Amino acid sequence: MTGFGFGGAPIGNLFSAISDGEAVEAVEAAWAAGIRYFDTAPHYGLGLSERRLGEALRAHPRDQYTLSTKVGRLLVPSSGGGCDKQGFDVPASYSRVWDFSRDGVRRSIEESLQRLGHDSVDIVLIHDPDDHWTEAVGEAYPALAELRDQGVVKAVGVGMNQWEMLAGFVKETDVDLIMLAGRYTLLDQSGAAELLPMCVERGVSVLAAGVFNSGLLATHDATGTYNYGPAPDALVERARRIAVVCERYGVTLPQAALAFPSRHPAVVSVIAGARSAAEVERNAALAASPVPDDLWTALIEESLIEGADRE
């Protein structure tokens, strides 16, 4: 797995549509940049991300990249019509049905493999079980652990936009990794105090996703969304103050946002979504650009990031 990964939500038409060709170009740009970890999910565009990612990756040797998808939402054909209501610009030809049961997990993986056009995935993550703890820990995790023991998948884990339940999985199960989205960033270090040290102690790898907090940290002028909604004024102001400090060290805000999570010893890869080859190339270049340690010291001294997250 590479230290910088490709997130597949944007090529599932997150927020707005792109063409199949643009999606393939984004994946090809990631490959050209040396990225060898690719993540997707049935949720992303009602399967569109899986189909597009699988098609693009079939041009490359299967043993040269790591592929992950997720379980927890089954896609059931729908005749409701209209457009998807969950942030993806796709027809509502399917409905998402929560299912963390053992049979649901196995069915989800089988259907994902069909959409991907692959015989296997390397990593399977339990996706957003916020309201389904009992079923997720009691059925989904054991089903995945069984598949891991059988060699069907190499690693299993959980991906969420909160840290508290992830900590519960790390305590109660033998997950290999977690995907922590938006909770270990320049603007939100809530996952740092309890979850990340626990992961280090237990040998659980962390995939840091949502490092731009959905957009606010993606540009140096800090004008995007925060956690997929309008950014609160106080966070916009804080992001801009961080950007001013970054300028003193010749660093841009998105460059710092990509570099920040990888400082922690628990984090093995930073995942960034991209909808075009240009976005991939920009992010890859930023990720490859060194950030001076003095920047982090300055941000801590100005109380713009917490100091407890240092290695």
C-alpha cells in the first residue's frame, strides 16, 4: 500500500457528474503518479464508482495494486425514478438498504466483485455503521474475519466519519485497519487523543481520509464546504489563519492538509478523492512536496492545531 491513496467517491459523480472517460483519466493519472492503493464503495454513485474503477484498473497487473471496497449498504433495484438524494449525480435506479448481517456482507462483496469485474478485493471495510453497532460488531465483523481466515480477503476493517465507534471496534475486535474520515485533519483532531494511540498500541493501521474536510482545506483561500455542508464562519476563519502561517513557510493550505495526518505513526496512507486527472496530479505533487517541521511547531504555538498529536 502506498502512503498516498486514491479515493473513489468523486468518480461516482459526487456532487456533479463526470464522464466515463474523465473517470478513467483520473485513475490513469493516479497510476502514473505512483499511487497503488484505490478505495471505493457501493454507496459511491450507487455502484458507479466501483464499475468505473474496476474498468480502469483492469489495464494494470492485479498483483501491483491494493483495492478496497465496503459493506453495509446493499443496492436494491428501484423504480422510483429521479436523481439520487445522497449527494451523487446519478439516476435513482437503486435504493441503498442498510444490511450488516452475515448474509448481507457476503452478498455485498459478491455484487461488488461483479461491478468491479474483479475476482477479489484486498481490503473490505464495514461502512458507516453508526446506527448499527450490534449487527456490525456481532455479524458483519465475524463474517469478514471468516473470509480473512479463509484467504478470501487480506484485511478487514471499518470506515467512518467519527472516531468513537471506531475506537469500539479496535477494542472489541481484531480489525487490521480503520479508515478515519475527517477526524484527523488540520481542522479536526478529535481522533488523536484516544483512538490513534490505541491503534498504535494494538497494531491497527489507520487510513486517513477526508483530509480536506470535504473541501474547506482543498484550496489555499479556504472557500469550500466543511463536512459536506456550508462551512461555519469560525472554521473558515481558522482555516485562513492556518493558511497565513503556512505562507510563512512556503506551504499552501492543501499541501499542509495532505501532509498533516502522515506525521502520526498510526497512519499508513492518506486517501484523497479526485474527479479529474488534473486534480490527481495536483494532489500527488502536493503530497510529494516536503513540509518543514517548523510549520507544525508554529501552528501549535498559535493554538491552531493541537500539540498532543505529535509523534
